Amino acid sequence: MCKMATTLLKIEQILNTKLEIRNSKQSQTTQFQMFQTRKFRAFENSNLFRISIFEIRVFRVQTLFGSGYAGLGGKR
């Protein structure tokens, strides 16, 4: 249970960073997204159960903030 809570906390940090970076310069955003895609691939390969939690969280964010985060769970 502790591991699951840690995973959710990390996801929250990723989403919060996304929000901060969005308000930054475009070049920085692009750099961050490339980095984040690599990070997500490593994350995705680690455990399928974690991915289902990740996608549920992303869906909630999409519902709150509109369709701006459609690419977040993305590019596989």
C-alpha cells in the first residue's frame, strides 16, 4: 500500500510540473516533454498496474482542465 501511495505522489509531482512548465517558454516546454516521454516509457515498462493508476489520474486532470492534457498519457 505504501508503494502505491508513493507512486501516486510521484504522478502528482509530474502533473504539477507539467502545469508549471506550460506557463514557461515554448522551447523549455518542448525540452521537458521530450524528457517526460522518456521518463514515461521507463515508468510504463516497470508495472502495468501503475499505468492503470496513471491513466485514471490523467483522465481526472482532463476532466478538470479540459482537453489540454490529451497527450500526457500518450505516445507509446
